[in-house]
Amino acid sequence: MSQATQTYSYAAPSAMVDGRLGLSTSGGRALSGPAVAPRFFSGLVTQAAPAAAALLGVADVALARYHQPRPGWTRDPVVTCGGDRLRFESFSACGGVYARLDLLGGALDGEVFDRGTTNVDVNGPLREALARVGGRDPLHLGVGADELVVTTLDGAVVEKKVPLPERWLRGFAEVQVIAAGMDLRAELTGMSAVRFLRSLPKRATADLWVAPAGRDLRVTDRSGAGAVCLSGAGRLATLHPLLRFAKSLKVYGPAAGDGPLSSAWELELPGMRYTLALSPERWRGFSGEGAVLADLATEEAEADADVVGMLLNFEPEVEIGLLADRAGLPVDRVRAALTQLGTAGRVGYDLSEAAHFHRELPYDREHVQHLNPRLTSARKLVEGGAVRLDGDVALVRTDGGLREVRLSDGSCTCPWWWDHRGSRGPCKHVLAARIAARATDDVSTDVPADVLG
């Protein structure tokens, strides 16, 4: 997997002094345009202790490698200001856990200076300070360099050069598509949520299923109606320090299937939400799930993304119907365009509100086109005339032999499909067949009816 190097430049380290939490920002993008160190918010966090603990949780996920742990990874969380909220996001080093803290309007009492996205510096001394925040401690939050004048001298630049696997950005794209296909499967309130989470195995390797049982949840070793997959129960570890603040736990998952599936676990805290999304298996990163490929394979997705992207305005909720009206596009094409934008990190998905939201990740856009090699290979097959259509069947000629694709169920005779059976998205041969079939349909549509006879 290729890598890019991202340089974070901070005017000074983030710090907390006398109840003032100053989060230094790196380069990013705001409504006013690209910024070296954007300033988003300054004011009080009305719920200091849960906010400090949850921010620490997001930062801990960014440092963690749940599959084959090893030291050496560092990563600064992403923060997006949507006007009425702040969203802090991170990914684990192994790519299989996504974390997000939403500080909602009820937890913030201050002034919003701009909307946008950047990275924030969460360093070792700041972690120690966050861990000491108590229930009655005041907490003043400043997101932006101006808030650090009380704790720094001379504004010396702090730079972190971090190797970023492209799977990290691919993971952001996959998570928003996978999450959009999830439904609320269970909800526990108060002590019921606490008891359930504390009863789970602490082993990172524990694989199980969770199913509703009256007002509680029961743990089982098999799937079933309404059950949610929990692969690697230890990957929920960052929820445990937050249990003393928990108001409820919501569990999300797709329709039950035969194999392992992704899941999402959301703790409601006073004025905020902390969400963890887990990949289907602890050794699988979200980057290889292939959920984005069907949308990206459409011919219109790239052009539609340009139109839809211009309409995004760092909204905390992106209303697809309204976006479709403004763009003059059908809803299905808007969804595909949002998937395309997701490959550049420009779109996320909020399960609690069942809505997309806008962000802009500070990544080199030149790398985006290389993030989906299956799709690139499929297009080369089509351009090379390797696809022959015969009704519902497509024959795809490859160096490894002839592959037979059935368009109706998306199956293929290649070894990759037999290994995964569609659980990790379509293979390159299925994608190529679908692209070729759509091109044939478009040609047929353009031919006058009297010519077709």
C-alpha cells in the first residue's frame, strides 16, 4: 500500500492551563477558504468532564492498533466545525475502528468564528491534563491558534511529519457508505447500558453477536434476526471510561447476514455523542470493504460530484432531497456523488441523525484517484475491449483466463469472488461488466425508436 506524507504545522503545542483548553489547529479549509491555522470556536464547554474524557477517547483510537499491535503510530484527530457543533474524528492505525465525538450545541457556550475542517494537536502533556479534568472543573475551549496566547511564548512552530497510508482516507470513504446502510437495532438506557458494556469480554479477540432480549441485550455466538455482529469486543475499550457519564447506548448494524458484519456503538453523553464503528472482523480494515465501488462505477458520479460538491457548505446535516433539488439531479445520482466526494474525505455520515455531513480532509488530492485499484482495473478492462455481453452473462477476458459474470446477482467465477462472495464489494470483473452494460444501455437509449424497429 502506497503512502503520502502529511505535515502538520502548529503555531504552538495544544495545552490546558487554569481550565483553558487551547487546541492548536494545523492547515485546513474553512468557509473563508484554505487557512494555515483556522480558528473555529472559543467559549465554555458546559459539560467539562465527559467532553475531556471523550476527546481523550478519540485521541486514544488514533494511537491504537487493535490488530497486531505495535508502537510507532501517531495521528492527530480531525475536527470539523459545522456551526452548531464540533466533530472530532479519528481512525485506528489498523484501519478497523473509527471514532467520532460530536460536541453539540447544548454542550457549547461561546462564539463560532468560522466553519471548516482541520487537524488538532493532541500531545502527551495535553492527554495528561485532559485525564485530570473533574466533574466540577470549568473548561474553556478554543479551537484555533489565537486561544494559545495565554500558554505559549513566541509562537514557535511545531511540525509533525506523519506517514499516512492511503487506507486511512479510503476508510473514511467506506465508513460513510457502510454506516448509511445501518439501522438502529437496540437501545439501552442508563444503568442497563453500563451493565451490558461492563459484562462484555475484555479480550480484544472475542467475537460474538448481540441480540435484543426485551429491554436488554444478550450475547450469543451466532447471528439471528436483529442481531448485531461484535468482532473483537476489546475494540470497544474507549467506551469504558465514559460509562459514568452515559445516558444511553445505541447499537447500529445492517440486516443480519451469514457472515461477520460491521457495527456501530453510540454513547449518548450530556450534550454530546461518542460513536465507534467497527469493521466486520478485527483483522479487516474498512479500507478494503469495497462498499463505495458500485456508486463510483457509474459514469455520472465524477461529474455529479463536481456539482454537488459546490453546494456543500460545511452543513452539520446534508439533506439529500434538498441537495437533489438544488443540483437538479435524481436522488440516486446525488447519493453516488456523495460517495465520490467521500473518496476525498469530504463527506461523513451521522447515524443518530441519519444524515450525511460535510468536511474537508487536508489530503493531497493527487492521491485520490489511486485509492480504488479495483475500479481502475475494471475501467482498463472495458477500455481494452475485454468484456463481451450476452444477456445476463458477461465474459471478461483477463491474463488469468476467461471470467464469467452474472449481472443479476453480481457473481463471478474468479478466485477473489469465491473467497469473499460479495462481502467485500464487487470484484473488478463484475465492475467491468456493469460498466459495459450501462454503456450499452445508454447507446440503446440514444438510438431513435424507429431505428430499433
